[in-house]
Amino acid sequence: MSLSGDTTLAKIIVVTSGKGGVGKTTSSAAIGTGIALKGHKTVIIDFDVGLRNLDLIMGCERRVVYDFVNVINKEATLSQALIKDKRTKDLFILPASQTRDKDALTIEGVQGVLEELAKDFEYIICDSPAGIEKGAQMALYFADAAIVVTNPEVSSVRDSDRILGILQSKSKRAEDGKEPIEEHLLLTRYHPGRVALGEMLSVSDVEDILAIPLLGVIPESEAVLKASNQGTPVILDTDSEAGLAYMDAVDRLMGEERPLRFLEVQKKGFIKRLLGG
Amino acid sequence: MTDSGFRLKGSVVTTVLLEIQTFSLDDIVFHLKEKIDQVPHFFNQAPIIIDISKMKRGIRLEEFEVLIQSVSALGLGVIGWRCDPDALPVWNASVTIPLLPASKARPINISPAVKEETSPDVVVKTVVEERLVPQATKVITKPIRSGQQVYAEGDLIILNQVSAGAEVLADGNIHVYGALRGRALAGVKGDADARIFCKSMEAELVSIAGNFMLSDALQNIVWKDSAQVLLVDDSLEIVPL
């Protein structure tokens, strides 16, 4: 790990994108849950100070008492602020402050919290805010790995390219001249039908432009919105393609081989067409 | 937008100032011609200003007109004259060339051309060869991402892609062994011999010594294929490799 103490092996993973609305928080919640489901003690930190969302996606918004900024400012202890997930064992959430802004985050403060978390957790997922300014830079500064969430459209791809440049120049690993941050591409809201019509960039188009390894492709799915509104990470919906695709991505993150799926246009069966499904 | 068919703009031009101290036409013409013969191409059609503000005695209109004619006859273009505003001659309105406001000027030192030695027995020559000092080549292995800028004082070699929105600049040549999707500017200090080489031309802009071409134009020549960019007679040429 990248912090000062080398006694622990906690891996810090930032989920980032540059562009907003591409699915960073959805992916943080899904991947964090997926890792915890595999028995690894995991914490997801919401770095989006002022625009707190992770707690809603995780369905723990009513249990937020203290937050990340309180811990940084030593107004609360880490154990007071951490929320234990009710569904998934080994999963914790550190919510952002809704009443503050990104200036409440300092390198020293964030480092202190991460160091303390690294004593107890195997995986620390940093859910980055959109943009390339302070909040996003704080979320990625201490990262060992990055999951770059991208939608198959040109503006999202351009912004992801920008954030990849920042990962390799403004992170602690880059500043210390250490091995660079491990990069993973997560393509979300993928619609094979629209790709076939040429309305959307294909997986290979995006891979060609960003030139980083592909972690997974999450198909556009109604299950994602439903899960968000219910406060359940979509990865727990094992009937949905999106949930299964996230699970595949987690398996690949853990070093397992998984073939890509849900990239083809679904042919509707006769019965389904008859029923208008 | 111009409705009148022209635009009025300000411009600064460096000119030669001929400062007359004492009026002696023959001497002035003789010595001026001597100077011109030393560096003829420097003075050919050069704009010149005649300054009479240092003359103690002053000058008559006839003398001044003859002076203008003589200077013009030497191949110089008289674009104006200057005079001490406190000692403006009464005839100043009769002069056809414009009267310019007085200002500071620096004397020009024109060193005489190397004199031919008169048949010496032993010729000792010191040959000083002028050579370009090669600047270290910068080699980059990582992709250049959108928003990043890389500059090399010599050549720039990139063993990866240059993303759209990135900018690579070099005083010398630029090689991109990947897709060039951003902006590449070679010879940024004016080296017209600099070139750009890339494995896949998809650039937003390519430029050599300030001569540039945008992607719209590039797409009609070479696109998504290996190419080199070079400057031929002040115009960019894109040649497939």
C-alpha cells in the first residue's frame, strides 16, 4: 500500500471518471459490495463532500450520524462514523458531509483517515466526485488502483482520458516515482443495440482511445435505476444483467478470468415478442 | 467584418535613420555609398528616415530636396523626415514626404566586410565552423493524455499514443509510434527542417515552424495511417509513409 506504514496490505482503489453522471457511485457501491461478498473486509468512502449520494445508493442514509469530515476534523472517531452495511458482512460505509465543501478535505486529514482504515480493512474504495478539481484529486491521491468509469460516448471518453493523465501525474505514486497506479476501464451504460446502429461507441472504440485494460462492460439496465431508488447495490440483483456484469468485473479485479458477456444484441424470442416484453 | 473593403491597423517597422550633422552633399553621398557597398542587400530598397535635428546651421529647402533625391538614387526609400520641433524650418509644409515625430534612436554599427589580404606569402586562416548543437532527445513511453503537454528542446519521441486534447511540442522533430490524436508542433523555435512522423495520423493540428494544418484538411490527405509532415517552400506537405 502507498501510505507511510508498510505493515498492512490494504489496497486503495479509486472509482473515478472526470465526467459526472456516468455511474461512479453506482459502481463504487456495486464493486465494494462484490469484494465484501468474497469475504474481504471492505470500506467505501464517499469523497463527494457536499453532494452526498453513496449513503442513498447503499440504503443507509438514515443511519448517518458522523461523517468523513467529522473524522478528519477529529470531531468524531472513525468507529463512530463508519456505518456497517446491514446486508453484506465485512462491508462498511464512510459517508461524506452534506453541509461542507471539498475544501474540508486536506492531504494530511485524508492520509490520517486512510492510515487508520488500512489497519482494519483489506480494501478501501474511494468514490470520487466528478471533475478534476480538489475533491477528485484528493480521492485519487493515495490510490494503488483506479477504476475509470466511462460511458460509450465521446465526451465521457475524453474526460476519462484527462483523469488518466492526472492519475499518472498528480497521484502520490507518481510524485514518489513509485510503480504507477494500476488502471482499469469500466464501461457502463452500454447498449449493444445502439452500438450496432452506430449511435454509440463500441467497446473496441473506447479501448482503442483509452488504451487501458478492460475490467468490465455493464449493460444499460433498468435494474440499475430500480436498485438506486431502493438503496440496494445492483450487484445484489442476480437476476439482472447489470448485477451479473458487475460480479464479473469484481472477479476480474480479484485476478480471475471471466469472458465478457451482454455485448450482443438480444434477440427477442417469439413468445417475448408476442407478449411485448 | 469590413464593409469598406479595407481595415486600418497599426504596425511597427524597423527603419534606418540617416542623421545629418553638417550638410555637405558630396560627402554624404560618397560615405553613404561606401556603407551601402559593404552590405548591399541590407540597404536595397530599405526604408530610411532623414533626421536633421542635429544640424546646427539648419538646411534650406533646395538643399533638403536634393538630399532626398540623392538618397533615393542610392536605392533607399525615403519614408519620412525628422526635425527638432523647436527649430522647425519655415518651409516644412512644402516637403512632400511626411514629417515624423522626434524619438530616440540607437546608432547602428555596420562592421566593414572582411578585407582581402593583398597576396600574402603565407595564409593563416582560422576557420570557425558554425554547427547546431544537438539537444538531447526526449523519449516518452507512456501515453500522453488529454490535457497534458510535453515539450522537448531537441527531438521528441513518443512510443505511445497522443490523445485528443493533448499537445506535444519540440524544437526539433516529433515521432509518435502510436496514434497521434492531439496537437503536434515541431520546429517551434522556427526550424523549418523539422518534421513530424506518426504511425496513425488522426491529429487535431500539426504544425512545423508555425505553419499549421487542422484535422479537416488532414482527413483529405492521410487519415488513420502512417504519415510524415514536412515543410516544402513554406507550405505543409503530408506524405504517407
